Amino acid sequence: MSERKSNIFTQAKNEMTGWLNGITKYTAGHLNYLGNFALFCHQTFIWLCWRLPKREQMVHSLHTIGVLSLPVVMLTGAFIGMVLAVQTFTQFKQIGMESMLGGVISLSLVRELGPVLAATMLAGRVGSAIAAELGTMRVTEQIDALTCMGTNPIHYLVVPRFLACLILIPALTLIADITGIFGGAFYCIQILGINEHHYWENTTNFVSLFDVLAGMAKSVFFGGIIALISCHQGFHCDPGAEGVGKAATQSFVYSFVAILFLNLLLGIALDHLMHSLGISSGLVKG
């Protein structure tokens, strides 16, 4: 009987030890990743302050990230505006406030949905492409070849893409906001029959310059974090085709989580700033 109890105790002890070892390895792995990512960001900022990339590199990155993303961003913005109109019209009509849809749709787009959903789409299109491209260069040893030739790969490959995302993702977000506002206006005015004058009047009354700038400020941070995560995943890609695919997938997943987390923090910070400056939100003013 005592031997049986001893075996049960030993088995439970081994299971507990294995469980604790698993948690330790999981935590250590994530802490190691965060440390490597912090060092990668530090090197990127050092090279960004030390020397700007060449014009040819910037033009290529700006074209790839900005111009080629325009169709996706415009379609995303337009459909977001129309979907908002579809989802909110019935509730507002029940209380006789359907003419207020212009302000609600525009404010929702400019402050929250425009920056977040545009950044999510760009994380899928731009971030995954960056991670796959750099991951392929890592697997085929092109990054090692740059180092052997005396070229710093972070300055040559990461800084142009980081600057392009930092500059163009806010511009693409603004385009998504504009197309979303006009998409919502088209559906509300032409299909739902809302008075055009009241629609645009409520839009201009509810949306302030602070709302637009707040959305643009969020998109700057979103663009930066998408570029850093995607480039880091590409630089630390596992060998083989499977490693490249995993890097592209993880770049989107990590970027999406980071976008949501940053959106929460920036939303809190901007809300405190708005109250400290004595600025009322659009809906309160309306």
C-alpha cells in the first residue's frame, strides 16, 4: 500500500515538474523573442538617425507599399462605409434620427474603423509580403551576402521599408476614410433616401479636426509596428519554404494583435488628451 502511494506521489511530482518546465520554456521563449525584437528595433532606429536610405531604395519601397495598396485600401474603405450604413439605419430610423447617420458613420470611420481596418488590411498585404521577401532572402543567404560585402542589411533592407510604412500608411488610412465616407453617403442618400443636406451637415458638425488628427496619429504607430514586426520575422525566418510561410503568417498575426493593443493604449491616451484640452467629442457636440 505504501509502495502504491509512493508511485502515485512520484507520478504526480513528475507531471508537476513537466508542467513547470513547459511553462518556463514557453515564458523564456517569448521573453527571448521580445528581447531580440527590442534589439532589432534599436538597430533600426540607430540606422534611421545615422543615415537615410538611397533614393532608389525609397522609391521602390514607396511604390510597393503605397501605390500597389491603393485598390485594396479604397475598396476596404468604401465597403466599411456602406456596411455601417446598412447596420445602423434600422435602429436610427426607429427613433426618427436617420438623418444623423452621416455624423455617426463619418466619426466611426475617422476615429476607429478607418485606421484599424486599413492597418489590418495592410498588415495582410504589405506585412506578409515584406516578411516573405526578407525570409526568402534569409533562406537563400542573400542577407548574409550583403553582410559579407560590407553592407549593413538593416540599413539596406529594413530602414526603407520602415520609412515607407511610416509615411504612406497614414496617407492610405486617410484615403480609406475618404472613400468610406463617400461610400456611406452614396448608400444613405441614393439607396436609403436620406436627405442629402442633413446628411452632410451632420457630418461636418460631428467630425472635428481633432478626430481626423487622432485617427492619423494612430495610423503612424500602426504603420511603424507593421514594418518592424514584418521585417523582424523575415530576418529571423526558419530554413526552407515552410519557414518562409510561417514567417509571413506570424507577421500578420503578431501585427494584428499589436494593432489592437496599440489602439487600446492610444485610444486611452487620446481620450485623456481630449479632456485635458477641453475638446468635446462629435456626438456630444451634436
